Amino acid sequence: MFHFKIDDELELVLLDFCHTRELYRLVEGNRIHLRRWLPWVDETASINEVEMFIQTGKNQYISNNGFQAAIMYNGRLTGIIGYHSINWRNKATTIGYWLAEEYQGKGIMRRATKAMVDYAIYHLSLHRVEIRCAEGNSKSRAIPTGLGFREEGIIRDAEWLYDHFVSHIVYGILSEEWQQRATELRPAGN
């Protein structure tokens, strides 16, 4: 069972049915905020849809094809982060994430994403981690940029978002780049 304690405030926990009501309330309270960049918000209109999402994530975990984790900040569910899938042949994954509006600006998503990259590279032995962000979503784009990912290109009109297309910026980092960055950031004498 996946559980990753990041620090005294923050941990990632495998998403499970015990999170259903809290996750539904979080989506319900953040519909306008989330709808700006995420295409699934209108389809998540009941507890049943949240349960189906959780079951899909559990199936993903059972089949060793990634997972979805609850981002727990001071014991409260604040968002979701996960691997969309894992390409074992090419040792690669893509991370997706979202955070409730009231929890932004606290470094939560940066720390959660760093933990997921660490887990992908050091525990799963993956070679490449990718993050795709809508071109206009500057807050989401700041996460991979701040963690040292390279901007690798743009996928034009990659996603239909309710009434218009949005292009995605592709960010990637390779295991040796991530390890080198960790070495460079380590304080002298360690």
C-alpha cells in the first residue's frame, strides 16, 4: 500500500473509498476553480462518480500501472496527484495533479510532485517523468519548471475543455538529470 510521508505537514496516501465523501466535498467546493483547466469536473456530479474514479485508481494500482494518491495536508484531503499510467517498456510515466484553491501558495503541490518524481525514479526505477500542463495554466506550469524539468514542446489543441481547445506544454526530466539536480542541491559537507 502506497504511503509517502513528505514532512510534518504533508503526506501522500493511496486513494481509497474512505476518501469518497471528503473528495466529493472538495470537488464540489472547487468546481469553478477546477473547471478552468480540468475537463472532468462537470462529469463528477455525484458520490457514485467519485467512487468510480477511486475504483479506477485502485484497479490501476492492482495492475501495477500507476496510482492516484490523496494529498493530505495537516490531515486534510487537499487534492490529488498520480501517475496517469506507467510505460514499463520505456520506463516512463506522466504525473497529473490538482489542488483545492484554498491550499495554493503553500508549496504543497511542489513538495507532492517532488515526492512523486523521487518515488518514480528511486523506487520504481523509471527513466523518464513527464508533466503536461495547459499552456495558459501558469500555476501548474510553475511546478515542473521549479523542479528543473525541461520544456520539451507544445501539443497544439491537445484537449477539448468544455467549449474550446487548449494546447499542452510538455515538460520532462530524465533520471540522471533528476539525480544530478539532487546532488547540486545537497548542502556542502553532506
